[in-house]
Amino acid sequence: MFPLRNGHLGVTIFFVISGYLITYLLLKEDTKTGKVSLRDFYIRRAFRILPPFYAFLAVVGLRSLLHIEPVDLHSFVSGALYLWNYDLHATTVILAHLWSLSLEEQFYLLWPLSLVFFSRKTSLYIAVFLVLFSPVCRVATYFLMPAYRTHIGMMLHTRIDTIMLGCILALALDQGMIPRLVHKLRHSALIASAAVFMLVLDSYLSIRIGGMWNLPFGITLQGVSSAVVVLYCMSQTENLLGRILNSRILAHIGTISYSIYLWHTLFSLNEPHSQFPLNCVYILICAELSYFLVERPSFKLRDIVLNKLHKPVKLPHVHAEVQPD
């Protein structure tokens, strides 16, 4: 089964969705308030990302101190600082999945600036340029920075195209560029072709010829096909697919997906807890605990902080004194 052996496919779909959601939320804020507040954005991201992440790292660190799962200090610090995807000396396998979170955090630092300082159309051009330029960066990195060849699929400048495709999707929808494409997706073989390419052809070529396919073509085309599939799924809200995707179970899985991502390596790489399907139960338990004990309290604190920042300042009332003539 080629898709099951192509782990980067799931990451690509995640990046496309992430780029879309972040851009959509920023555009929505800009439309509602007339501007994008970098302060509010980073406050929301901090309360969303940091508490569950450092709770996970705290458990990993405690397990290391108890000699349950050794973690070298360099890898631990690299993960904690979101540098894993550029760090050639970070080696602890149980933290290896943090490369994608590191890339996400680096994206958060840069992309909102584009929407603040440039128009939506200019931001769209920037996103398109980054998609087209990313294959060049990958090939150049392969030849000019051979030490980083193992990290080409992890670094911001070599993997940014997959996130940017989600950003392009949000910007194009915002500017009314996609309705015709959505109509064609419903009544043509385009969606089937994208799915077959993504699940079969791309996976086959990635496994068979690896970098010769992925560096110049594969990663970008995988992102394009993923974006088409994501767009199709978003447009299907009333048919069977839409009802399945919006079911309570899948909606809740989406709600706790960040915690699932954080905790899954603890039960995917270690015996005896890595046996399927029991490992899935452990992962879901940890994700639920993380959501209810860490994420939800963090959201409440975030709302308190934002409400205080947006609360209008009451100026003291000054009584005017009438001066005699």
C-alpha cells in the first residue's frame, strides 16, 4: 500500500490545511476590524501552541530523568526552541516529529507580516512566488549544502510551498477566484485525478526514485493535489462526504488533533505500548487529558487576556471650573 508507506503525504495535507486556516482567520480579522493585529495573533498562537507542547516536553523530560526513555539534552533544547528542523545534531527519535511543529512556528513568525504590510493581492503573488521558488531551494540545498540533505523535507525554505498552497487557497477564495473551479470539481474527473495522483502515482514515485522526484517536482505537486482535495472536501457540506467530515466524532478528533500529534510518538515507537490497536487507545487518552486539563484552561486564560487588552480605558472625569469674568 503506497500511501501507507509515504509518511510525508499526511504532513503535506496538514501543512495545506494549516496554511489555509491561518490565512483565512487573518483575512477574516482584517475584514471585520480593518486590520490584522500581530499582537493578538501571537497571543492566540502562544496560548494555543505552547501550553500543551511544554506539558508534553515536561512528561518527556520526567521520563528521561526516571530512565524510562533517555533523551539527550541537546535534542530536548532543540525541540523546546523550535529549531529541530534545522538542527543536524538533534537525534532523539521520540522528539523527531517536532520538525513539523518547528516549521509551523517559523511560518507563524513570517507570514502574518505579509498580510500586515502588503495588500491581499501582493500577498497572493508572494505566496505563488514561494511555491514556484521552493523546488529551486530544494535542489540548490541538495548540491550546495550536502550536510543538510537529510533535512531537505523539513526546513522552512525547502518545504514552505506546501504551506503556501493553503495560503493561496484562502487568498484565492477571498478574492473570488475559485468558484468556477469548485463547480468543475463537483462535475468533473479533476478531483478523482488529484486523489489518484496523490495516493498512488506520487507515492509510487516517491518510494521508487525518492529525491529525483521529490526535490524538483514531487513535494510541490503533492501539495497541489492535496490542495485540490482539501478544496473539494470544503465544498461538500451537504452530501454524504460533507456529513461524514462534519460528524461529531471527526469534529472532536479535529479538536484534539494537536494533542494527538504531540503524544503519538510515546506510543508508536516504544514497546510494549506500541502494539496496535492498544497504542491508539493510549494516544487518545493522553490527547483527551491534554485537551481538558491543559488546552481548555489555556483557552480560557487566553480569552481573559484578550478581553482585558481590548477593554476600553476609562478616562477620569474632569469637572470644568467656571472662571469668573
